[in-house]
Amino acid sequence: MEPASPFITLEGIDKRFGGVQALRNVSLRIEPGEVHSLAGENGSGKSTLIKILSGVCRPDGGAITIGDQRLDSLRPVDAIRRGIQVIYQDFSLFPNLTVGENLAINDLLEHSRWLVRWRSVRKTARDAVAALGVDMDLDQPLGELSVAEKQLVAIARALLHDARLIIMDEPTTALTGIEVEALLKIVRRLKQEGVAILFVSHKLREVLAISDRLTVLRNGEVVAEGPAAEFDEAEITYRMTGRRLHANRYVLPSDWQRQPLLKADRLSGRTVREVSFELCAGEIVGLTGLLGSGQTELALMLFGIRPCAGGTLLIRGESKRIRSVRDAMAAGIAYLPEDRLAEGLFLEQSIERNVVAADLASLRNRAGLIPPSRLRKESDRWLTELAIKAPSGQIPVSALSGGNQQRVVLAKWLSTQPGILILNGPTVGVDVGSKQAIHDQLRELAARGMGILIISDDLPELAGNCNRILVMHQGRLVDELSGADCDADTIALRLTSF
Amino acid sequence: MRKLILTHEFVLFVLVVLLCVAIGIKNPAFWSLGNVFDLLKSSVTLGLLALGVLVILISGDIDISFPAIAAFSMYVTCLIAQATGLGDHIAILFGMAAATGGLLGAFNAVFIHFFRLPALIVTLGTASLIRGGLLAFVGTRIITDLPESMVAFSRAQLFRQQLPGGETIGLAVSIFILVGVALLVQFLLNHTLLGRGIYALGGAPEAARRVGFNIRRIRFFIFALVGCLAGVVGIIHASNMRNANPFDLSGLELTVIAAVVVGGADITGGKGTVIGTILGTLLLVIIGNSLILMGLPTEWHKVAVGAIIIVSAGMAAWRRRMGRNSGRRK
């Protein structure tokens, strides 16, 4: 059989930004109806490649061929006219406008009509939703939709432009397991209609599940390319990072002794119902469930942010009531929030200040002031200990990559010397290499006798790093997996059985 | 139906009606035609400025230089009219003042758009520059011999009638400028691509840029629009006062912004309606003019305005929370 003629081909693309070679001799070929994945660590050139495909950036060298037409450069308008659509991570939607208007707005702009005819806006929107085969209230303000629904709107909007290639930038980062399934289903449907998809994702499992072919970038170069069937997670990771990562499970050491740090007995809150569990020193326990099953509320209750309505809590065998974050910290509990940007960091402040923020009291001198030298010493210690890559402790946290930012949050809480560490989505938006580093650090902390509770939707993450996994559903603890059952497929099966 | 009752505008409407009924019961003079005409007349300047500020707030920016722009445009227009004898027609004066105001508004937009400075700081600065420049370089003398056309404009009334006491009352024609501008802004915001671009810009600026709205054009348009409206307001004000005083029209900015926010516009951008703004303006004007009719001392005016601002902001926040909850439930 003749190979199908490609929709778009990039050959020998080079791109420099100042002194940085962002892309070097990159070639990419996407066929109609193909799901092509682009994998690579942060800074590997993925975003630059997306920008070149969408016409936002002009390549310094190389050629772009769309259909049978060879182009030297592509302007954004050309890209859109030729059916290339990018769905950015933030979707580029308008929360204050209705679903219908969000769908139709590009169409209005494209025809640069001076007036807005609402009847035709509605029709455009209805067609868009129908083309995707979903049902939506077009009059609802977009801001009221869930992330997954917003994503559907973004996809429907892309389809309105007779998209031939949809580029999805990290489409599953904010989705729960079931929503990811639904998205993959839509991707398959689009594929059948001959629409090509370029899937850019950190989540290798999804990449493998959905793609026909994949391209791996490292330091701006294509380091691997081929049918997805020829790869497995370990192989992609190796190609992305250039090093072999261990894939061994976390198991408790043979001389481990059961030493409970935290014991919850029938804890109840607003959505949490009579949850009982135990966390021992040296354990890494996973907590998962469908979105809104109460995992986050449980964590917030343990950390004193949400009130406990009932039940008892024993910390190291002592009954404790935790009514505030102060109580929780006094009891030796630390919590890494879900949204590190909004809740975990003072983005514009320096790394040092962020690191010491939770433990200012111990840095005070007799006059109640914090000597800069002491602050620097404390922060440098953590920068070294957690291998945070930063030119200095004085630059703002916002300048760091996701993985390093997360380590700063970790440092902040570790400096309070907690016995119990609760992490909510610790590696969301963190690239594979840093992810591994964070996991290694957690294992080391557990080995030193800390009890760790990880809340995550990332099932392979839980399976690889937890000795036990708790599953919540509708506020109740419904399952506990340990040993050989701690396997991503087993957990997924339990989750989908609800 | 439920949706209608829960809108900010509906609640505001009910509030205005209740207030009118309450004042009317306490003092039936409130409902006299003369008082109603007076109230409408005093709503014109506040209302016109509020419509301009509404557009700015929707786009996610803010402007506090418009009172200075109004004073500048008014004074300069009157000076030119005096010197040249132009201005035997009121439309020419309105045109000149609107053009002056529009230019000054565009001046704001230059700093905000090209130098990426925050609008609050820029307009705080230009407000002082414009007012200071007016007093230092243009003049401090109050112009009392206004062009005939301005005096005639302020006297022009419809539905004129003679009261038994010999006093004549009528509806000032300037109210039609307010109604006309309100309709225009309503059309602009809801039925033109430019208007939807203003909402889009206020809702998600980065997304607006990406989908291809011309942000520069939108910014210049809205700041120039506020400037134009301020110029028009300047002329109406001077006509009503029968003089052009360069010290006038100061300290209006907070009242105007309050009227727009009471009307349901979101200070963070992306939300607001013309009908809400008009109702917000009416509410503040009625409170300003009529608490005295209820026998309440004038000090209460500020208390009432303050309470209304806080309550309406609270109402908006509460509604947002409700909206988000219902979204999550889905």
C-alpha cells in the first residue's frame, strides 16, 4: 500500500532565540487522521515547535510543506486557513461570555463582520457542538463549566474552522481519569473523520494509549521517531531524559516496624464520611478517587483548613483536635497544596524567602528580627539538599521551572521538620526528570521515618511510589490496596467500577 | 423567569422603585413633575460619564482622568468659541469638546497600551497633568459670557408647562443626549464585533489577543470614547451653570465609578450592562437629591451611598459564588 500523502511535513527546521538553539534540524511528518504525539521535557523545544506549526514563530531554516505546497514561512492566518488549530493549555476561552459566543467568536473575527448577528452566532455554535456529538447549554456562561467541559468547547471551536490538524498542548493535565477517557474517545472520533491530532503531553501512558506515531525531542533535536507500538514508557522516558530511570516499586524495608504516626477514626466533614485510616512512619500511602470524592477535603481537614464535623484523630498515639493550620503544624503535619502557584508559593518573592516562609520563628534572633545571613544559610542548605536548580536564592520563584518550584514548596515544609507530609498532586505539570527526582526525595524522607500521604490522579505515580493505596468514593474510604495490588491497572479498574 | 429575577439589574430596579415609593410616601412633593424633571436633568452628566466608565470597566481597565478631561475640553472649547465667534451652533461646540476630550483620552491609551503602564496610575497622572496644565497654561478665569447657543441649549425644554404658582417647568433636552448615548452604547456593546471584543478583552486579555482581536484599536477606542463623552459632559455642565469654570467637575470620578459598580459592572473586567449602569446612576442621583425630601440630614447622603456600594459589591460576589457552585454541581 502506498503511504498516505502527509498533511504537513517539516524538514530540517532550525530556530534560535538569541543565543539559545531552540530547535536543530527538526523534521516532523503528520498524516491525515493520524494521532501523533510529541514528547519531551520542559525546554526540549516542544513549545517552539508548536509555535512554528501555528505560524506564531518563523523558523530560521528548513521547509514546511502543507499538502503539496512548499512554504518558506507560515503566518498565523495562513495556518488557520489551512486548518491548523492549537488548543492551548489555558484554552484561550472567555469565562465571561456564553458557551455559544465562545464557539462563534473566531468565526465572527474571521469574516470580520462589523455587526454581530446573534441568530447566526447561535447557529454556528449549534453546528459546532453537533459536529462534536456532545450536548451543551449554549447560553451558560463559560466560567461555570468544569475544566473538561471547557476543553470540549475549545475542541468544538477548533473544529469550526474545518480543522485538519489539531494541536493539543498538555490536554489532560487538569482532567480526571474519566474525563481523560472521554477526551481520548473524542480524539478517536476525530481521527476517523480524517483530522490529524498532535498530542503534546507529559503523561506517557496516555501518549502510548492514543498515538499512532510519536516523536521525542531532547534539547531541540528529534531523538526518536516512530510508530507508538515500538515504544514503551521506559523507552520514551529514556529518550526524553537521556538516562535510564529506575522503575522499581516502593516497598517497606525488611526491618520496618509498624509505628503509627496518624490514626484517623471515623473522620467526617462536609463531603467526607466516616473515614478511618492509619499512616505509619516510613510509609508512603496513596489516596485517590474520582474528582470530588473527598480526597482534597480530607487533606484540608487534616491540615486544619476545613473543620472536622466528627470523628477522632490520634497523632503519635495522642488524641489531637486540629482546628487551624497552626495546630496542624504544631502536630508536625505539613501540606503541599494542589495548586502550588496560587496556594504554595509567593511567586514574586525570592526563593530564599519562600523556603523559610513556614518556619520564620526558628530563624529569629533575640531581637525578633531575621538576620539575612541566617536566612541565606538555611535556604542554601535546602537548595543543596533538594537539588533545586537555581542560579541563586535571590531570584523570584516565578523564574523557576515547575519541578524546581515544587521542590521549593517541599523545602518550605520540610524546614518545619514535619513527621507527617501530605502532598496533593505533587507532580502535576512537572516534567518526567523532575518528577523522578521528587519521587526519590519522598522515598528518602520515608526511609528517614516520615509518614507520607500522596493524593494524586496519576495512577502510575501512586503505583510506583506507594506501599499502600487508599481509594475514596463519594466521601467514603471504599478500598485499600497493598503489595502486588498497587498496580495502575488494578486501581483504574476499581475507579471505573463505581 | 427565575433567571430574570436573579439578575443584578432586576434587583436594582426593585430597589429604585422601592426607594421612590418610600420617598414619595414620606414627601409627596417627590412625585411632582417638576421634581422628576429635575432628577432626570441631574442624571445626565453622571449618566453620560458612567456609560463611558462602564465601557472602560468592561474592558478590564479603569479611568479616573475623565473629570479633568471634561473640565479641560469645556474650558478650551469655550475660550475658542469666545475668541473666534464659532459656536453659534451648539453642535459645533459639542463637536469641538468631544474631539478635544477624545484626543486626551487617546493620550491615556498611548501610555497604557504602548508603555504597558497600569491604567489607574496613568490616569491618576494625566488627571493631574490635564487639570494642572489647564490652570497653569490656559487660564483660571471663570468665563461668564458663554456663547448664546449654550445658554439657549440649557433653556431648551420639552413638555413645558406653567405651574399655578407662575413657575414654569419642563424636561431639559440634554436628557435626550443621555438616552441617545445609552442606546448607542447598548448597540455598540451587544451588537458589534468591537463591543464583543471589549467584553472579550475584559474576560481574558491573552485569549482575546490570540483569537485575533486588535487590542490596540480597542484600547484607543474606549479611552477616546470616555474622553469624547467627558467633553460632551463639560459643555452640558457649563451650559447648566451659565459659566465655564476650570475648577469645576472635580471629585466626580469616584461617584461615577460607584454608579457603574452599583450597576453591576465588575471592577476586574468582563461584566456590566447599560441598563444596570443607568439604574445605578438613577439610584445615586435619587439618594443625592431626595434624602433631603425625606427629612434626613445631608450627612446621611454619604452613609447611604457607601452602604449601597458595599451591598451591591457583596451581592455580585454572592451571585458569583452561586454561579460557580451550580457549575460544579453539573
